[in-house]
Amino acid sequence: MDHKCMTEETAALIKEILEKMLAHLSVRASVDAVWDGTAVRIEAVTEDPAAFGRNESGVLEALQYLAQRIAGRKLGDGGLPPVVLDLNGCRKRREIELGRLAEEVSGRIGVTGGSELLQPMTSWERKIVHVALRDKAGIETRSEDSREGRRVRIRSWQQAPPGGMPHDLPSPAGE
């Protein structure tokens, strides 16, 4: 079986799995899944936009993870493509929001120096911030653990980390 056929079958299976999960949660939704050449992309739109409350991005990540794990069990985990789920446009809105936040904070840090620790985020949210700022001159991002969860610290690379030199600067001669 060729790879394209397999990924189209995978998209159909993941769509079916997600539809069943949403039905078990008593959430009515239309679900579309397509293979885009790099990932299975799923768009789900619920009839009740408030169906998942304030933690929509956490629910999004959990549903995406579960759908991929269930598909992996049915198909075998080897070669299972990435699954990207967007629920009521939440992923797109959150990506835009986090990109703006990253730019705002990095602009402030670039002027004042120092660093700022963002609110706890899921792994894909942290990745958005890291990617948004990876090419920004003089700015560094780092994920850190906290009691509340993993957070991103945005800082000026001129600010030395505790106990050392910034990794972007050469160390003094002889060290």
C-alpha cells in the first residue's frame, strides 16, 4: 500500500475516532480530516462554542493526543503521521494571540533588558512562542518548570543566566 493511501486512511480513521469521542462527551460537531502531505489536519466545529469552557486549548491538546494514541493502537505506532487538531478555530486564534504576546514581551525586554516569565502553557503553545522568537536578535527563550506548569522565559541575551555567561556570547579567553 502506498504512503499517500495509508495517510488518507489514517485521516479517515482519526476523523472517525474524534467523532466518537465528541459524541461520548455529548458534543455535537462537524469534523473534517485531511492529509496535507506532512500531517493529518483535523478541523472540528462544535454547535456550542462554549462546549469546552475556558480550557479550550487544554481540551484540544488532550483530544488530539487521545485520537493519535487510539489510531496508533489500531494501525501500529510505527510511521503514524502527526495529528493537528483545531477545535472551533481555537488553535489559529491561540497561535495569533501567542505570536502577538511573544512580540510584545520581546519588544519590552529588548528595551528594558531583563526577562519575563509567561503564564503556564501546553507544549504546543510553548513551541509557538519559541518559534516566533527564534530569529529575533538579542532575545532568547527557554522553557522552565514551575509549580503551576511549564512556562516560557523570554529574556535579553545580554542578561547572563544564573551562574554563567549567556550561551550566545563567547566566553572570556582562557575559560
